[in-house]
Amino acid sequence: MQSIHVDTFDDWRDAARRLLASGVSPTDVQWIGGAERSLFDDAPSPTAAEHGGRGTTPSVPKAFLELARYVACHRESGRWSLLYRTLWRLTHGERHLLQVTTDDDVHQLMQMRKGVSRDIHKMKAFVRFRKLETGGAEEQFVAWHRPDHRIVRLAAPFFARRFGGMHWSILTPDESVTWDQTSLHYGPGVPASEAPNQDALEDLWKAYYASIFNPARVKVAAMKREMPVRHWPTLPEATLIDDLLRQAPARADAMIQTNEGFAETAAHFMPERGDLVSLRLAAANCRACPLHQCATQTVFGEGSPSARIVLVGEQPGDREDIQGHPFVGPAGKLLDEALKHAGIERREVYITNVVKHFKFKETETPRGKRRLHQKPDSREIYACRPWLEAELAAIGPQVIVCLGATAAQALFGRDFAITKDRGNVMRTDWCDITIATWHPAAILRMQDASRQTQMRTQLVEDLTSVK
């Protein structure tokens, strides 16, 4: 048995190439992992020929390479063995292994990727920059964060986009990153003792958090799940939590007496657990907006909990409202056809809507009353948004496809124009690859036959591009 020592993802990739070229089975390899220092260097990896020409390395599905980037950041010591075993199977007769979500290896990889994705989401939410008093003309900001996994290089590009006009550094125990307003620079980890202490920005964070804290919506367990206690030492607003909780009952009573408070959202109905089953059960009782009063039922998302692709529509229609499943009406049939033409199995994706209740108006027709779709307004979208965010956090998709303008504006912002930006790959807080395309219902409503045909073709092309 060969013992292979790897410290970085590049080490594992190069060793895996050599082992594959030599035909070494996973059962004949013992992977000994070390502390990762630099996972994704751009230096080219040695080919099989450079290692003695012992064979040709088989091609590897692109989806596996993307998956491996995330799994390599996980702290599980057995990740290198798992990755090589999966790579061996993919290149030895199981080319479509990653599509078998019930496979033990695939399931474990997806869970590890999901854990890393969630950790990245937490880092984006809980990093707090503090201003350094350097005396120079250029303002500098620094933050210290303790992630569960080695995710600095996966998360850093988000901060470069979000805070592109700042000179900042993020320090973690494993690695540090600095943005000089031009490029990212990585260095060694830094202990918490070397992180900066309080500055003037802390008062701003505290004032903001106190202003948005709603005592009528307090759920301590849910708050600790979304804001883990281990992150509190680096969050200025966390020092206010104990006092705010003690004051919550009195403040809630005062709000009731004066009819004050913030708009209701689905956050009030969130379950303690964040898995899809718990979310679906809790959403059935959602009363965050008036739409539940007339709709038959909540229509929650459906599909694989480890789906790499999530499709997001606007809201359920008449058929969906009656049957309780998303995209089962005429628009759903068109979507099924488009997925088939794109080579995507519906059972492998997750399909949901921005709004979970059917909004309609009843009209009289010669055949009786008919429920006509109405577009949800911004208040209803805002109220329902926590459900969508919870679904995306639970799944951690690689690709999000927004079907129609409502879904696209919910994720990209209200200025998004689907006629101009359809099909363009963009990054969002939930996924690095997010695109928008036509909603099947919009295609069905198009009166111009040639334009409808064009939109159908574009829908298939957009779905094919994300496969």
C-alpha cells in the first residue's frame, strides 16, 4: 500500500493524477492529510508524462472538479480518500456517478459541500470590519473571523466585490487575506489575540442592531442557530443581546399598546431546525401576509435536497394551489419539456417559488368563476423571502436559475431587467452561478407565435448552459 502525504488540494490533485495514470486502486492508497495552507494556487499541475509517462489521465467531469474545490476546504480528515475513491469510480465505468444522489460516497460529498457552503454563508453574515488608526491617508479596515472550515479563498472574492472601494484584511486562524482595491493577497493565519479591539464602528453596529431588533419576534433557539454563539465575540451587536432579551417582554407590550412594530415576515414562523422537511412543515402554517387567507394551501419547494441546480419561479398558479406542488400546471409542462431538451432530469433539481401562496382575483366567465393570476407585490415578496433564503441555505446549490422577472429581482435587486440580462451569469449571496431566464408562463402568454418560439428556444439554451 502506498502512503501519500498531502498538505494542499494541489498536492492531492497531482498525486491523484499520478495514481490514476499508474492504475493504482483506492484500496492500495493511504492518504495522510496535513494542514492546508494554500488550496487553489494557479500553478499548472504536472502531467502523467512528467511523472514517467505511465499512462494517460482520463478526463474528469467538470461537476466533480467544482465539488472537489468545496470538499477540499472541509476539515474532515477522510476527504482526500473519499475524493480519490469517487474520482476512481468516475473514471472506471461510473461516469454519471454524481447524479446518483443515493450513493453513499456521493451523499457524503454533497453533505460536506453543503457544510462548507453554509460556513461561507455564515462568514459573509458575521464578518465585522474595524477601522485601523494608522495615521495614513488611506483608511484601512480589518476583521477577525473563526470559520468551521478552511473557506477563506472561497469567500474572499465576495468581500472584494462587496467592499471593492475599501482597503481591508480578514484574519482567520488558518489563513489571512488582504484586498488592496486591486487584487487579493493571502498570508498565514492569525490568532484572535492579534485582532484589533473596539473602534468607532462598533457603536454604529450596536445602534443598527438595536433598531432592527423586534421584541415581538424573539426566538432564542432559532437566533442561536442562525447566529452561533461561537461568533458572538467578534460581533459588536452581540454584547446587546442579553439586555435586549431581558427588555423584550416590556417592549413587546409597549408595541402592542401603540400599534407599532415592523412588518410581519416569515421569519416569525421559522422552525428550530433548518432542514427542508422541517421548513416545509412550518411553512404550511405561515401567516406572514394576507395571501394565505384565500389560497388553498402553501405550495413549498420540491426536489432533491442535494440538488446542484435550484429553479426559482414567481408563485404557484391555480393548478399548483389545488394540488400543492410547484410547476404542475401548463407552465410546469412547458418547463418539463425544456428540462428534457436540456438534458436535465427534473428529479435531480429543486424547484420552488419566491412566494408560496397563490395570488389571484376571481372573474365571472360563461363557464363560471375563474381565478386569474395576479403578480405579488413587494410587501408579499418581502414577507415570504425568508422561506426562499432558508431553502437555498439548506441546499447550497451550485447553480440558481431564476424563472422570470419577479424571481430575478428578488435575488439580483429591483433594477434587474430580464430582457437585457437574461442568460448572463451573475453572483449572488447564495450562489456563484446565478442566471435568469424566461418564466414558462410568460412564454405561454406571448401572443406572437414567432416570438414565443424564440423564447422557448432561449429557455432551453439557458437551461442547457447551466447543466
